[in-house]
Amino acid sequence: MKKLLFLLLFLLFFIPLVSFSQEDIERYKVYETTNIYTSLLLDSATGLIWQLQIGIGDSSSRMKSVLSDYEYAETLEDITEAYNEAYKSWEETYNSKADSIVSADNKEYYKPMSIEVRINSGIWNLAQNGRFKLYPTGNIYNFIMVDVIDGRTWQVQWNIDDNKRLVYRIY
């Protein structure tokens, strides 16, 4: 009976903890601005941002505009593709040549690092849901985007005018 009670208590406490995994974190989040017609849509895994504008009535303009199309973190698919391209280039340039043309030391030196080594060394920032968050500032047009994993920050400025929109890294 004690074992059954222990098992029941274990399951009651363990199952909720497991359910809060990476997949449960929202990838896309909408942030309100002080303008009632404008919101920002953030890809919390890569840092991509869009400006959303809603309208009232049938004749109003509704639009989704790119605010930032640069990915500040890369998906595993992107990293794998880049590694495969680098490996193919290395294979053609160094590994397919005879040792008399390209030394064995050069072959090994120029060989691309494995995907695991690159990710663990910080060469690539791996996209993860919830990695990026937006925080409002005192300026109605500005937000601060934070990479909550490594602390990088950006100034994000939205505006109705395209030429006044920007995303700048804060060093």
C-alpha cells in the first residue's frame, strides 16, 4: 500500500514537471504597443519581428510588415545545411586531392568542425522557443529585445513609416 501511495504521489508531482518542456513554450508571441492598431509579432526562437496593423471596418488597411528579417539564432536545419555545404567544399578542395598536392595536415586543419562542436563552442546560437523576448521602454515606438540565454540586446523601433523602423544591436 505504501508503494502504491508513493507511486501515486510521484506521478502527481513528476508528470506536471515533464509537461513544461520546450515544446510547450510559444514560438510566436504578440506584443501590444501603445498604438491600439499596432502590435509586434516576435518569433521567440530566432528573433524575427513583424509589425502587425489591424483596422476597423471593411475599408481599413490590415497589414503585416517585416520589422526585422535577420535571424539572431539559427535553427538546427540551417546549421546542418551550412555544415553540409562546408563539408562538401572541404571534400572538393582538400580531401579529394592526393597527399602530394594537399598535405594531410592541411586536410585536417581545414576540415569543418562537427555540428555538435560548433553548437557547444558558441559559434552558432541555436534557435529555441522562448529565447527572445521584447520589453517596452518609456518611448512608445521602442522596445528592447533580449536574448534570455546569452544576454545580447537590441533596440527595436517600430513605426508606420518604413524608413523609421529599425533593429540595432546594443553593445
